[in-house]
Amino acid sequence: MAGTPYIVTRGIVLRETETKEADKILTLLTEDRGKVSVIARGVRRKSCRYAACAQPLVWSEWTLYQKGDWYYANDGSTIELFNGLRTDLDAMALGFYFAELTETVTAEDTVSGDLLRLLLNGLYALSALRKPPALVKPAFELKLLCLAGYEPLADGCAWCGCPDPEQPLLDVVQGVLRCRSCGGGESGLSMPLCRDSLAALRHIVYGDPKRLYSFRLGPEPLRRLGDAAEAFAAAQLERGFKTLDFYKSLQPVEIPPK
């Protein structure tokens, strides 16, 4: 297209929608333009030279052009396919959930470098580092909410101020920590933690982002952290996620002890 000003940017596909005979509409999270919608014409044809770039959870360099309110793909080259996800259904399903979460909290045409780095690092942790999904999931959920402006207050009980609450709970609606005996007792909106799961939550919220996934927890503290993080995300964003439902459908059913 002679005279068309091309835009070169790097972005990851958060979502794809098939349209017409061979086209897709892609939701990209880019380095310098934030979240944008891109029409990729003919990308479903085998002959398309950048078809690999137009898959969900692929990080690529794109050549785009803008026409009206839409961006159109002209070319692309893959940077990272996250192949480890594509051989592990649990990891792939969790990656789709991360993408849906990220899309939910990201505004159109607003640069979101921290959110993009979080997503790429989360996918890398699952794909290349083979971190346990049960550990990566709550760390990603909590850190994403922090970056999106929903950071929980986790430095002490919001009622009595105790820095080490007795039988700590996370109020997922108010986004505060409390002792079980404070704030009117236990409610369905507060998720029980323990000393180790609270320490992990503080590491995620207040620690070095580069060491986000560098913690370990036993099965029960990890379960508590996971339940609290998932409930916190659902309460703060006030919605459910089909990708999360799919991920959870893949998990083995826990049989309670007799």
C-alpha cells in the first residue's frame, strides 16, 4: 500500500475472533500502544506468512497500518511461542486465563508496560521454568490486581492494627487483612489464611517483582493462598471468567478426608 505509514510494534495476542472466510480480529497487548484491535486479513489461509503470529499467547513483532479506528496487520514475525504451554493442557488453560484477566484490566490505547511484563513473565514461568501452576496462579492474580489499582492492604489487621493477625483472614471485598476476632467475626467474604500463606501474600504484594515466583509453600498454605487470590480477583473485578472455569475443570476432584 503505497503511501501508507506503517507502524512496527511488539505485542502478544490476548484473544482471537474468527471472522469472514479467512480473517481474524486480534486483541493485542503492545509495548507502545497498549491494547489494540487488529484485523488480520487472510491469516487463516495456509499461505499466510505470519499465521503463527496470530495465535493466542504468541509474542511477536508486528507491522501494522491504521485506517480509521482500526489497525490492520501487514506482516509479523514471532519472537516467543511459549512452546512449553502448547505441550501442557493445564499450563495452556492457565495462560488463557491470564490473558483474559489482563485484557479485563487493560484499557484501549493505554500503555501498560508493567502489565505486559507481568503477563510475559507469567507465561515464561509456566512454559520454560515449569513453575507449578498452583503457585504461579495466585501470584499472577494478586500482582495483576496490584498493578491495576486494587492492591490489598496486607501489612496488618485493618481493625486492631496487629502486624501478625491471629488466624488471619483476607476480606476480599474490602481488600484488607483482619484477625478472625476482628471486624464482626467470620463471613463468606473473608478467606482464611495462615502464617505461611500470609507471608507469601506479602511477598507477592510488596516484594521484588523480579522474584515474584520465588517462594515455596506446603500444600495447605498454598491452597489457602490460591483460594484467597481467586476470590479476591473475582470480588474486585465483579465478574467470572470462562477461561478459569475451563482451567478448573481440568483439575482433579479433591475428595475430603473421612
